[in-house]
Amino acid sequence: MTANSPLFDPIYLDHAATTPLLPAAREAMGVGFDVWANPSSPHGAGRAARAALEDARARVKAALGWQGEVIFTSGASEALALVIGCSIKPLSAVSAVEHEAVLRLSGDAVRLSCDSGGLLNEAEVARPGLVAVQHANNETGVIQPISELAAAVRGAGGVLLADCAQTAGKLALPDADLIAISAHKFGGPIGIGALLVRDWGLLQPGGGQERGYRGGTENLPGALGMAAALEAGRDWMAGAQHLRGKLDAAIVAGGGEVVAATSPRVSGHRIATIAAYSMPGMTATAQLIRFDGMGIAVSAGSACSSGSLKTSHVLQAMGYAGAGEVIRVSIGRETTEREVDRFAAAWTTLAQGRAAA
Amino acid sequence: MIYLDYQATTPLAPEAREAMLPWLAGPDWNGGPGGFANPHSPHRAGRAAAAAVEVARDQVASLMPVGGRVIFTSGATEALNFAILGRKTRQIAVSNIEHAAVLDTVKGSGATVQPLAVGPDGVLDPAIRIAPGTDMVAVMQVNNEIGTIQPVDALAHAAHAAGALFLCDAVQGFGRIAAPAEADMIAVSAHKIHGPKGIGALWLRDGIELSPVMFGGGQEGGLRSGTLSPALCAGFGAVAALASERMEQDSAHVALLWAKARANTVLWQLNGSADARWLGNLNLRRDGLDVARLMSDCRTVAFSAGSACASGSGRPSHVLAALGLDPAAIKSSVRLGFGRYTTLREIEDACVLLNAAAAAQGV
């Protein structure tokens, strides 16, 4: 890529894959790089690093409004693997639209089906054991009513684990017992995440770093960057809602379809930052290549599965027929109206060209 | 502050910070070098990030034996967990001075364990017998508490002769001495060689099967899920390249520091072999010494009593116990660790402070 090229003005609409690092987070990491001692060392330098780490932990809790415990991990994948391995209650059910990080560890756990709008059925969710449900889906943006689901799960003697990788720092945390988050999805650095635990009693006891649940020297710059990114707030979400509304309207006007635009049961149930759009008659791969050529970064499903040509298990679970023609457009804090308009125009041109061909 | 705790972690190399910064780009990124993209995204920005990850992978691999591949992890702890659990090990032989990342993982894995006992010098006998039926032997290259170097090549041969794989925790030796050429799996960590915390790697010899223990997006060829940080990878790559360039120079410097430190600590006894060791580690004891008091009297010197991880746990060092030291001798031991950025002057000053504080205790 050439910087300052008049022909190249990239538009980044792949915030669900990762987000630009916020300047405040970068600054906080710089401070962390200077406090490089091992937080577990007993000397003065180590104690200073420990104090900074605990300060970061307290700030993460305050910014999230979380009353429980925080275990730092390398990211959401590790947080999910950790809790599934350490939970007192074994995993009993997972939603069919969970991220692979959960699905691959789900073993014999029941797969909870969803409706065409991507929503789970409350009655089906009410189970004992550990039930894993993501807050917002990473491909469609569909938000599950976690608080209601948690009540149902608890009513059945179970515990609810919510994968909040796509919602932490964007929406208020849902009322779940265990929550996994990832910093780089909300303007923090890649390589740090956390498991939020309502009560230590939910986990089997351990011994070592992070109260024994997570060995390994702590990533202090990451923890500080994460805290700073959370403290940047989520006022911008109202603007994102407006931009997403414009995008949705443009797609529909251009002959496309918004996946899970409505649910048979509720409306307005998608997070403003993620949308899945279908362009009938053109494969997602073809769309991606064209957009990439125009300097527009979008994705087909999740970044992780991109290029794998696998049909999205999420769209499949929703019974969506044209899954191969769906791309994901995800906006972030710094996305501008101009960028959205440019993307909408590019999408429309592409859709019309395809229709004319 | 004089930092003499290089086994716990090392100062971040300026070169690592410089390599990381372009990959910590923010909203103002203009498409120039670096960026913030997810290296698993197929668009241009993602491909550039993926290319940076691959450059770093080659840099780390250049310090490893030929005929294998580097899988990035969050650190050596994860790499060791991955190696042991990913092989579904059923019978394992481990030295009795391994790091907790190996010992605790082995304990939790349900495998039958054969402990391999080191001698009073903290070194394993290369001719030690490996029990029949063993499927893995795990021995560290350089011990983190006492710095002794194990005969890992001979042990790897013994493991292979017994039909077992050889896993080497090379955290303390990586980038400082040659990698264990005969090992099948090698775990390393960036922050022990002046890189960033939060990244390490497992090197896996070609042809060896390993099952993932962390699932998700299927990164690292499906073996280790989780978004890789191009910044952390670039930082790790930069320090690996630096270590490769400076290996002789760093070793020579460390030998000078060692000679100075040893000459100024003649009243202290050395724990572990004086010969088979990495010279950047000096584990010393003095009969009757109250280490807690020593630490509080020498606040301007950052050193430790055993590993950072076990610090504050009150657990006596299993490594010093393996040397046959009694609890009193273990409690009166300290670890001094130094390296690339330590100066001779710092060693001299620290020794003056430590000696004066010990003398004040009347020991």
C-alpha cells in the first residue's frame, strides 16, 4: 500500500475482526513497556509492576461496571477455553451460533437452536450445568436477550457463560455469571482478553498466577491498554446506530438483503457495529475481491473462517438460504458518514453491474 | 535501581519497541507501513499484517533447529501446556527441577510420571534410565533458578531410544546458547530475551502430530486459535534477530559480569554446578542469612529468592531441594540474574550492598 496516494483512500469496515488501537491505549501500553518487571517478582520493580497490573484490573472492572472478579488471559479464545475447562458445572448446552472457540470444546453438550432471526428459545435454554450463549453474534450482530436467558438458566440450576467479545466496551455488560471479552475488539491491543467471574465459587480451585487460573507472566502493557480502551467510553454507539441505519437502507434500496433484519419475535435486536448483507447473484468471495480492489476492507463471515470456503454455521443455523452471497460489514468508533456513503455507493455499483451482466 | 532479576523477565529492547510501534496503529492510520489489521483477514491490510507475522516467524525459527515450525502462543506456559496436553501424554519422565508450567501441567494431565533426579550439582546424568513405555521426556535446557545447563542432546537421544518424544523448555537458554538440536518440541518466551510479554512459541519438529488445546478461529494451521498480535510477533521477531546477531557478544559480556560478581561474592556459596551453567545466573547462599531482611535492606537491588512465580507463595524451592539442600540452606539462598544491559559497575555496586547487608546480619 502506498501512503498518501490520491488513488488509495482505504475504508476499514471490518471492526468485528479487529479494531484500530485507540491512541489512549497505545499511550498506556507505552507506560506498560517502561514498567517491564515481572509482576510476580517480590522486589520493588516487581511490586511496581504488580501495583500497575492491579490498578489496570480495578479500572477494567470500573469501566465495565463489573462487580465480580477479572482474570486476564491472552484473549477471548483462551478465556472461553479456560472457563470451559475450570467451571465447577460441566458444559451442558451451547447455542448453535456460538463462535468456534466454544463449539469446538462443546463435546456432547446440547446445541440450542435459533429461529430465522438468530434468536434462541428461552424455554430450551433453561438447563442445569454451564450454558454458553454469545451476547452478540460475530457474523450477524444478533443480540441475545442474555439477562432473560440467564434468569431461565439460573431458574433451572444452571450457570450462564456469555461470550461478549463483540459487545464489551460497546453495550452494557449483560447479567451473566461468566463473561469472556477481548481487548482488540474495542480499541485495545491484540493479545489480551479477560474472563469475568461473578464468584470464585463458580470455578474449580487452582494455584499460580491470576489466582491460579492462568499461569504465565502477565501482559502488563496489554492490561493497561485494555483499561484505557474501555475508559474511552461508548458514546459513539449512537452514531454507529445511525450509520448502520443508513447502510441497511442503502442495501435494501440497491436490491440487497439485510440478514436478520427482523426476527419473528423482536426487532432492533442487532448490535449497531455488525451487519450481514446479501448481494443476490454474486458470491461473497467475488464481492470481497472487488471491494478489496477498491481499498474497502470487509469480510465474509468471521476473519478466522475467511478463505476457508466453509459455509457459515451461523447462517446455516438460521436456515438462511443464500449464505454464499453474504458479506459482513462492521463499523467502529471512527467510521465516518463519508465512508459509509462511499461503501454504499460502491456496493450499489457492484450490485447493478452484476444485474446488468 | 539495579535490576538483577533477568530470569524473571528482561528489559524490553529498544529494537523490540520500535518493531512493535508500526503495528499498534490507530484510527489515523493512512495505509502506510504497519497498521492494526487482523492478520487472519483476507483484505489488503490483513495480508500485510499476516506478512509481518511470517517475517517474525522466520526470525524466531532462525534460532531453532532446522526441520520444524514455529507456532506462536501467548508465552512459554501455554507452549508447554500445549505440548504436554496436545500429545495426550500418558507416561512422562520429567526432571525434578522443571518449571511449574511443566510440573503442574503433568500433574493435571493424569499421566504417569517418572521423576528424573538431578545430582547435587543440579545436572541430570545423561545416561539416566528412561522407563519403558514412556511417551514423553521433558527436561529444561537451562534451569530458571540455578542456571544449570542440562545435557539435553544426550537426554533427547535417550528419550528417542526409549521410543519417547523429547520436550525442552528452552525459555532461559533461547537466544543465548544454541537451541537443543535433538529436541522434538521446544518452548520459548519473548520477554525472557528482551521481547514483549504476552508472546512465546512452541517449535514443533516436522512430522510430529499435535492436537490443539485452544480452539476457535483455527489460526496457526488450526493448532492454536486466537487472533495473533502482529505487534507482539514483530517484537518477538526483532529480539530473536537481535539475539542471533549478538549471541557471542552477549555471552562474552555475561562472562565478564559473572567473573566480577563471583569475585565479589567469595563469602557466598554457589548453588548448582559452576561449569555446566549459564553464567547470567548466580544462585548463592550464606548460612544463617535471613533473605527477607536482606531484600528489605537492599531495596535498590532487584533480585529474587527463587523464581518470580513461586515468590510470595512461601513454598520452599523444589529446585534447591533437589540439590539436597536442607530447608535452612534453601531459605538462605538468593538468585542474581544479569545480562545484556547490566553493567560491571552495577554488579560491583550490588555486591557491595549485598555483602554489607549480609555482614550486618552477622552471617
